Amino acid sequence: MSRVLIIGGGIAGISAAARLAPHADVTVLEGEDSLAYHASGRSAAMFLRNYGNATIKALNAASADHHHHADGGVLSPRGMMMVASAGHEEAFRADSADLGLDAITMDQAASLWPILNRDTITHAAYREDAQDIDTDLLIQNFARSARAAGAQIVTGARVTGIERMATGWRVTTADGQTHEGDLLVNAAGAWADTVAQMAGLTALGIQPYRRSMARIALPQGMSPADWPFVDGVGESWYCKPDAGALIVSPADEDPIEPQDAWADDMVLAEGLARYQEAVTAPVTRMLANWAGLRSFAPDRALVIGADAEEASFFWCAGQGGYGFQTAPAASQLLADLVLDRTPALDASTVAALDPKRFA
């Protein structure tokens, strides 16, 4: 049985472990003290089948059944609405078509989202089948499956060294421990290029970008539980209900070095101002704020497969803002490739995800 080392305990690494553990001796190395600490733990995750480019949409479609049914499912109804003001008609039509949204009247929009400002918003579109993803449940389902199949998940294991040996890989962690494997899976998120370089391989240009969030209070007595996810045209901001409040993002995408990210006060203020123009409920106080890193390859598709230079080094990276919604299909593809099986995905999608496309 092959020994597989997976670097990274976010949704990419944990889903990969769950898929591989029944067929290999799997060890996951996570640098933080808990799983899904960085991007995976800071996501306003939605399942939007039409979100992303054509390759991402193919992964979304292939992930749908798992999200709906595996372990009882992880989805709950939410709906998605996009709004725009006068002068943005062209962008509104383009975004609506891309996301599969149907135009609705202002009366319909206001019934779905009671804080809509009808003095500023003139266009709205909606689709009912957008859903919340219970991200913690998805992580725990994959982790439980991985452990049940014998995987070892090691937290607090920050990687400090990677050595290619004649028989495989040796990975050293900050506590001085070493772990050896025949194959190495790079699921390190924002640190994916760093891990490749530590292994003596070429970075692929996977760039982390900061995405900020604020949780804001609503007027007393107002419950957003049944409100949709709402997106400003051009993804200029978005919001969704969260534990009796709203989380609002300025939809920022600022390039940044891999790190424990934090929100920029000015970016939050500007994003909240854009959101405020669309609503009647005043932004009175911020209950909390945070930021995560969304890491994209140059073509904004995921990178899944064997490295062009080293067949025993596999990439599972570049999830961008699509990590949770694509995880079931992405991890299945990774397992198919690691185990030398014919992928369930079609050949064109597999090729579009292959790291060798950058060689």
C-alpha cells in the first residue's frame, strides 16, 4: 500500500485524505492547531452551480450529488439575488446570464430582501436553487471518513523541510518530527508555491488574494434568516445572513503574501459604503471582522494532478473562491490520478486542471 503525505488540512487536504485513505496509508500535516484554520475556516460558502469559469462549473456540477446526499447532505436553502442601480444595465445583463439568474421586479426583490433601497436599486435578478454549504459539517464529514479508513491527521505540524529521497519523500515539521511517504500531495492553499519550492520544484504562480468580511448588526427585531445571498453587480460587494446578523464583504481581491490574513479597515469601510447604498437599514455597528486568502492559479482554474517535473508530487491547489463547492469532485479527481484510475471527469476538464498546462 502506497504511503501518501498530504500537506494542508483545509478542505482540499481533508477531502483528498478521505478519498485516498481507503486505498493508501495517508498522513495529513496541518501547520495550525486545528483543521481549516485559514481560507477554509473563513468562507461565506455558498453552492452556486454557475459561479466560476467553465472548468469550475464542471467541477460544481460533478460535486452537486455529494453535497446534496453524502452523509445526509450539507446544503440548506438560501437563494441568490443580484442587484444593480441605473447605469449598470449592461453589466447586470452579463452577470445575470453568467450566473443563471432570472430578472425579477422590484416588488419581488423587496419581498425577498426587505431592506432593499428602491430609491437606488433599479434592477434585480434571482435564482432559487443557490444554497448554503455547512462548511464545518463538510470538513468534519471528510475528516471522519479519513480517520475511519486509517488516515493520520496531525495538527500543529508546520512543515519546515521537504527532501526527495530515492524511495519517496521525507517531510520535517517544526517540532523536529519527520514523516515519510512514497507520494506527496500539495494541498497547502496560499502556501502551495512555497511547498513546491521547498520540494525543489517550480512554482506555478499561485497567488493569494485577501478577501475581507464584516458581521454587522441589523435593526432590533429584524430577522434575516430567510433572506437570500445578495450580490452587487460586478461583485462589488455581497452579503448573506449569519446567526441573526449579516456578513458583508467588499469583495476585495488584493494580492498578498501567504499569511494569517486580517481585514483592512479602509477596504471594509469602502465596501460597507457600497452595500449601504443598496439598503435602507443603516450600518450602525460592526460585530466582528476578518479576512481570508483566496489563492488562484494564473488562469483561475484549480490545479489538480502530478507535477510536470516530478510524477510523485501532486498538486491540489488554486481553489480560489471555489474550494468548498468543488471539493467533492476535485478530491475525487485527485484520488483517481494518484491511484492511476480513469478519472470520472471528462478528459477536457481533467486537462484544464492538469499542472502540466503551465509547463
